[in-house]
Amino acid sequence: MASFTEIKTYLVERFGDEIIVKADEKALQPSLTVPAAQIAEVCQFLHQDERLFFDFLACLTGIDNGPATDTMEVIYNLTSMPFEHNLTLKVALPRSSPNQQLPRIPSVSHVWRTADWHERETFDLVGIWFENHPDLRRIFLPADWQGHPLRKDYEQQETYHGIQVKY
């Protein structure tokens, strides 16, 4: 079983010091923050490296930190079933762009099939776009729903196809 420090060392050996933006080792659930552009490559390494073998993406979720910080996060909870170790990865994203496009991050659905559903949920509810996702469309809300309900600035529409949805 690899310790958090060993896992961090393996990542630095493979990708260099810049891959670890922040390491929170003292938290109840230690985490590593990595750059958005490298998340798919980092996840592929964590899955394939024989010392680590993170074979299970337990959870992927998005968080809107609000307009004041102007950031969003994607959190990845990874588990290696045979080695019984866990790792939390975090990616910080700018909340909005000048042309108001959704924040973008590479998909990891090619690494873990379950990411397909997790990424669709995060896209649907939080409004984060997963690049190269094989089928990125809403999973809970209708395709023509306006906005993303878990964003801090979400404004619920009054009606949907003539049905009152705001009370």
C-alpha cells in the first residue's frame, strides 16, 4: 500500500514539480491539486502504474465556489481496490471566461468508464464542460433546460413549457 507521500513522489518523478499545485496532507482526506490541462494524463498514470493501480473512480463531483472567488473545482476520489489506498485529486478552474463559455476540463471517461456518468452529472448540474467526453449531454434535466442548478448564481426559470416551476 502506497502512502500519500509516496504517491505524491511518484507523480513528481513522472511529471515534474509543477504537476502538484497544492498538497493538503494534513486534512482528514488528504488531496493533491493538479493543473486542469494535465488531469487526464495524471489519471491515466495513476490507473496504469503497477505500484498504484487506481482502478476505481469512486466519485467525481463539481463545486462552484461562487462569484466572489470566481473559481470552480472538480474533485476526483480514487481507490485502488487491490492495494487498498485512496487519493483525492482536485482541479481548480476559472468560473467563467470573457465570452461566458462554461469552464472546460479534459474528460477522464477513457480511463474509468464510470466517469461518463459522473461527468454528465457535473455538466448538467454545475455547468463544467468535459472535453472529449463521448456523450456529454444532460442526465437529470431536460435537454432544453436553462442553466445549471448547482451554480451559486443560478436563477430558476419561472416556467418550463407552460408549467410553473418556481414558487
